[in-house]
Amino acid sequence: MEKKSFLKVIILLFSVFFIGEVFAATETDVREFLNETGEGFIQTLGLVDKAEKYARIDEMIDEHVNSEYMGRFALGQYWRGFDDGQKQTYLSLFERYLKSLYKAYPLDFETKGIGFEISTISQKGNFWDATCVIELPEQYRTENFEKVSVVFKIEEKESKLYFIDLKIGEASMLVTLRGRLTDMFKNAEDEIGWFLEDFEDLTKSNEQRLVLEN
């Protein structure tokens, strides 16, 4: 066999074997992802031991949230001015900061009776918007507050699905974070080193407060 023909055969075989490995999420994949993570999250919230609960939620963030995407988005146009080392430092801080945020809220509540239903799923390129209705347990309901509608933004990346934002009403978590961090950057007079120091101080403050409260 000539060298060119042999090369064509090898390329063809690689194409046949690996083209089937390319992941393209479907609505069914997104629905299963939401149901599994939603059920797992509710079960985790129901844990009695607070340390175990926080550890499990941290693991879920590591596994199911694309904190790198969120961190880059939150920094907006300023991301381009960071060198590689500064980017890595910032992203590590952002992940810690993200994990410190939810722990500021009381998580010692009864989860029995929480309902979770996916109402709509729509695709936009590699991104999906999924609207879910969370039904509150009876003891937490009021006359005008029985259900909460949450829109999850999900990214498809490297054969996996990740959460990158959630929106309740008009409030987007990602947009709120961008406003908060870009204001911090401006207050640091656009100096990257000062910004990173301020961001680390804020993150440490959150973490230390949590240690004191627990």
C-alpha cells in the first residue's frame, strides 16, 4: 500500500472511531442532568451534620459548576489585562469566594416536601436555559409565595454539562457578581495587584466569619 493511501486509511479509521465520541447534549441529557443534580442537592440540604452538608455542596460546585467561566464573565473587560499568573490567582480566589457565598445563608431547614419540576428547556448554541419550578414545603409557604421559578443557564463543555448562572425574576447571579467585582476593580484604581489583595481580604473575611458562626 502506498504511503498516501495508508495515511488516508488511518485518518478514516480515526474519524470513524472518534467522531462518535463527540458529545452533543440533547434536551433529554439536560433534563437528566437537572433532575440528578436537583435531587442530589435537596438530599444534601437535608443532612443534619452541617460540616458534612457544606463539604457535599462544595463537592457539587467542583463537579457541576464552571467557576472558570463565571469568574471570567464576572471580571468583564478587565480579564484581558491580567497575565497568566494573575488569572490563576484570581480564578482560585473566585472559586473560594463562590463557595463562601452560600454559607452565609441559613441551611438548617426542613427539606421534606420540596418539589422540583422542569417546565421549559431551550438551547442557544452550547448553552441551555432551563426553567424550573421549586415548590416550597408547606411550613414555608405564604399566601402569595408557594412556588419559586428559577432559570438555570447551563454550558456544554468538553463532553459535560455545567451550571454557569441562575436567575430568579430579573436577578441574575452572574450579572450581580460582575457588578460587584468590576466595582471592586474600579475602587482599586484599576490596579490588578490591589484588586487581588482586596478580593483575597474579602474572601478570607467571608471564610473566617463562617468559622466563627459554626
